[in-house]
Amino acid sequence: MNQLLPTREPAVTRPSPAPRPVTAPPAAGPVRRRTPRDPRLDFFRGLAMLIILIAHIPWNAWANWIPARFGPSDAAEMFVFSSGYAAAIAFGGTFLRHGWWMGTRRILLRFWQIYWAHIGLFVAVATLSVIATRIDIADGKSYVDALNLQHFFDDPRSQLTGLLTLTYVPNYFDILPMYMVILLLVPAIIALQRLHLGLAVAFSVGLYGAAWAGLELPAEPWSDRPWFFNPFAWQLLFFAAFAFGRGWIPVPRFRPWLLWTAAGFVLVMIPISHSALYPLNPVTKFIHESLWGGAFTPAFKTNIHPVRILHFLALAYLTIWLVSLKPTLLESRLARPVIRVGQQALATFMSSMAVAWVMGMFLDVVGRSGVTVAAANIIGLSSVFAVAYLVGWYKREPWRQAPAPT
């Protein structure tokens, strides 16, 4: 402080200081280190993409062994929950560091990207269906009718409007629109949580209840069919994962009684859910077909029945516990390709949906034997892995790196 006050001492001639070395200008702001990716998140999201491929190959015998055949929940829950947790990491930090408006703009950017991915996927699969039907690869089978797209081609002018406004959502193309609507709810949940966490929870639970009371979106203009995945119901699972990812809700600890409860519930649901087992017992048959309407009724999946949510959470709790016993499993060579698929979830999802439909055409032509079905699944899975590695290579932008010495 004394150096800043005036002094009465006579001025003293001081030698000029040595010139400072020229250095690079400082950075415009503090360097923010990226949060390392959670391999568990990428692994299970990648696993969901692979299961979705197998499940969407028409009349695929391998689909009899996916998790959905042994319990009420399936890869859709895995995809939505993983997406909610990933959104908490990817977008939650933006809201925290740069404010609500900047976070909302980033959500809108992601919505815009997924919107055009949805339109592109529809155009690609619809075009493949038209070509396969026109050249008659399956002896008179119409792939346009198989996807229920005849209304679109009968009246393309009005249906294009429905496609672009998301009031026309065919069943095969219903996951991305559901995810887009949920993304638009993220800013509202963030704003309510800043006021009080209870408000955000009440809003999410209230939307879920409203979905069961009839809140839905129209899927086609010529009928009253709603979206197959009701976003107002599925957002509950998404924001549960979002809350875990942001630390709003503590992750349950591994306790013996809770592990045994989850394991018992998962085991009990196998004979109730499996199509070959539940008819064998009148109790399981009653529960499957009467108590909640059966596994294949629209409300069971459209509004994600509470039994599905509980089953998925129990299964996720057990799976994470098993992974925690030996975390090096996710570092193995077998896990790395699955993790790579999860890192490129949007690209691999789009490719899996298109490839699954093409593999169905392939099986229609060559027949469905054990060999041909295995070949279709292996080719399809290999293509998804290839897309993941190719997209990852492009995202690294190797052309921006210094060229290797010759």
C-alpha cells in the first residue's frame, strides 16, 4: 500500500528494465476442461442401438432373445434413459455456465439437427420401399403398404405438410419425434428446478398423469391414432435420468435388501412377460392379459406403463451393480465397439433403422433360414459398427491435424 502513496524523497534515476520476451497473447477466457465421458453411459446406449436394429428386422428370429421378450421394458427405455442422462451432461452444463437463454438456444439447435435427421430417415426408407416395390423383389409384396405409407403417396401434397409439422408420424418413424418434444421440455424443467426442485418433479409427474388422462399428439390426419410413443408420458423416464445426471436426486446406493428386491422383481416378470410362458399358468395369464391390458396393447408402451418403468429401473440397478464389481469389463476389446456405437447414437440409430428395413427385404428374397437370418443380423450389426467408426473419424477432423512427416 505504501508504494501507491506519494513520497517526498528526491527522484532517483533508475535503470530501464530489461525488455520482456514476446509471448503469445492470453486466451480469451478460462480454458474449460471437458468432463470425461462415462463409459457405462456410452456402452448401454450403444447396446440399445444394437438391440433396436435386431428388433426392427421384420420377422427376425433373433428378436426372440432380446430383453423385451423376458420383461415388460425393452431397448426403448434404455435409449430414453441413457439419452436423459447424456442430455444432463451435454446440455445441463450450458444452462449452468451460460444461463437459461443460451442453454435454450443449444436445445433448439439439437432439436433442429434431430428434426432434419428424422425427415431424412423418412425420405430414405420411403424411397427404398418404393424402389423395392417397383422392381418387385418379393413377388408382389408392397413395402409401401408394409410401412402404412400408402396414404402419403396417395396424397403427397397434404401429407408433406403433416410430415414437416410432425402431425403425420408413421409407426416406424416415431422415436425421434418423441425425443424432440422431450428436448423442448428441458428449458421448462430447468426453469422450474431453479425455483424449487419440487416444482420440476410435480411438472414431470403431472404431465405423465395427463398423458394417461388423454393428453396426446395426433399421428395421422385421417384417423384418431396418437403417436405410438407419447412424449408426455416418456418424459418421466427421461427427466428421472436427467435429475440423476445433474445431481438433483441422489443415485440409490447398493444395499443388499434393495438388490434382492430388484432381482426378485426381474425374475418374477419373466414368466409374466414371455409369450411362451405366461399362458401356462392362469395367474401369469391373468396378470399379463387382464391386470394391465397385455404387453402388446398401445397404452402399455405408448404411455409407458408404471410396470415398465419399475422393471427398467430394477434392471438398470442390477446391471450397474454387476458392472461395478468389475469395471474393467467396459475397457475390454469386446466393449469398445459397443461404446463407439453409443458415442455416435444419432448416426447409428438412423443407420440401424434403414439397415434393418433393408435386411428385411434381403430375407424376403432369400428366405428365412437359420443361415440367412444369422447373415442378415451379422451384416446389419457390422454396418452399425462401421457407421460408428466412420462418423467418429469424421468428427475428429483429421485434415486439421499437422500432416505426418513423409
